[in-house]
Amino acid sequence: MWIPESGYRIVRGIHYPLGVRILIAPDKFAGTMSAGEAADAVAAGWLRARPGDTAETLPLADGGPGFVEVLARAKPGAQLRTVDVYDPLGRPTQADYLLDGDTAYIESAAACGLHLLGPGERDPLGATTYGVGLLVSHAVEHGARRVVVGLGGSSTTDAGAGMLTALGCTFRDATGRPIAYGGMGLPETASVDWQPRTRGAEFIAATDVDSPLLGPHGAAHVFGPQKGADPQQVAFLEQAVAHFAQAAEPATGYVGAANLPGAGAAGGLGFALFLLGGTRASGARLTCDAVGLDAKIAAADLVITGEGSFDSQSLRGKLAAEVASGAAAHGRPCLVMAGRSDVDAHPDLAGVHSVTELLGSAKEAMARPVEGLTALAEKVAKEWRE
């Protein structure tokens, strides 16, 4: 924590003049580090080079993995609830959500995330969001009147059919049997029994993905390959999701939900939330507001953010953009430290640095993420001029 009135900082018995106040507010480094681990690595490296500075770590999330963890830190009075659910392949597991008064925060990836699958387990046609529905059901049955569902990092492309099934809806084929779980069952949808057990709760899809459900920028084409789908499976999923939307929208009375920005998020889970009457909010903005980012930036001299892969998309509404624009609004310099980057400069940034550049290859950066990020922060700190 910062102690600005003290005038000095003691490190290993040595009194250092109080230096620059650093706010370290990164996203996760997908596949290698959580946002908390990344923040700690940056702080360790920076203070190794500049022990007279002070640093506050503020891990962030945009709705994907880490969403609930970050909000739990920011809301000490809220309750973490653990629920028995099923993973994307239907295996029993447990997942947490956060209950803050009558608002529940759910991280969809906790029940349908790619990180739950081992090497060779990705199943783009069979993966289901049923476990997400169990989280939602538990929340509304325990008093949640507002349910914020963070979307990101999913392994599914089932248009949220699994989640809706867990909430009491039934999708049947032409013979009257329930359709199979996952995207593979969607083309068989012939009838919809729309009776979601949500007790009138309000739903918010927390995502910075603005993709519609269908088309070249939709759930199957953009995100299917990331979940293991080959070109033939992508084409199948596009048709499957389109058929499901045509069957489901009239039954719910919400025609046009597939075209809304964010409907394609988390393999169409956004679409299912819209069918429930939900709205979309920026996951990054929601998290930043919850942790009081603006006030913390105002109290800092330098802001550092980062993520695993920093590219042109990172500055279009993602967390790095929120942090950088907030820093610019307060006249604070902002640095990016990333695993890899193809962005050299931006008006809101004082510098962009990557572990890949420091270590010489992406392979080395992935093999030594914490060590590499710590070393990068130390190097940047030695070169930093206020």
C-alpha cells in the first residue's frame, strides 16, 4: 500500500526517499498468468530496480476468466458461493459466483471455459453451457434479482441452449425428444417449450465482444477455430446456430436478438441472455468501475497495464484501452507490458514493451512467463524517466 505522508520507504532496513507511485492494473495473460500473478510479477520487477517507488496492484478482468476473482477483491462484503455444476463435457465439477446483495456476478468460463479442458479435449460440436445455467439457477433461487454474466474464454458454440435447458426450457426434435447438448444438437430443433425459471431476474451480458450471432463476424466464424473447430465444423456450427435462432426467437417473442452486438459472445451465450430479456454492458468498464479505477489512477504518478497479447484490438474497448484512456484523462503516463505486442505506439501510451521482445521468442515468453515479465518490468523501471 502507498504511504505518501511518510516521506520514505523502508526496504531491508534501508530508508529510501518516497519515489514514484505506481498503479499496476493488468488483465490476465491468457494461458500463462492470472491478472493477479501478472500484477505481482510487474511489481516485483519494478521495485527490484527502484525500491524507493511504491506500487499498488489492481488485477482486472473483462468478463472472462478472473472476472469473479477480481470483483471479489473489490467487494469484501460480498459472498462467494460454490455450486456443483458440470463442465463443458458434462463432467461434475464446482464453480463459484459472487453474490453482492441482490446482484450475482457469474463468470461463464467457470463452467464452460477452455481452461477446463485438457490437451486434446476440445469438442467444438459437443461442448455445452449447461453448467452456466446451473450457476444462474442457483443465484436466482438464492435471492439474486440482477444477474451479471461475464462472457469470455468459453469452449462452447451452442448459442446458450445448454444454459437455457438448465433453466427449464426444452428444445425438442421432430420426434419429440430433447435435442443433444452442444452445437451438434441445434440443427434438430423443431419445437421450443419456453419456460425459463428465472424468477423475473434482470440479466446483463458483460462482454466487450460486439459480434452478432451469425455471419463472418459471428460466433462460429470468429471464435469457432479458437475452440478447436476445423473449417467444416465452422460451416456446420454456423448453420446449426442459425437454425436454432430461427426456432427460438419466435418462441420467446424476441425476434432480432441474433443481430444484436454481443449476441455472438461466448459461442452465442450472449444471444441466450438477450432472449431472457438481458442487456449488454462493457465487461471492462463494469470491472473498472467496481474496483474504483478512476480514483486510483488519480492518486498515482504512473500507470502500468498489460495482457498476454497486445494488438490493435486491445485498444478498441478492451481493458488496456479503459486503463490507458483513464490515465490520459488524468494526465498520467501509462505503460503497457505484454507477453507479445504488435503495437509500437499510441497517443494514450507512454510506451509498449513485451516479454517476447525481451526474451527473443514467443516460445521463451510462454515457457517463462512470470520470470520474463518480472525481468521486463525491472528493465523498463531502470530506463524509466519521470
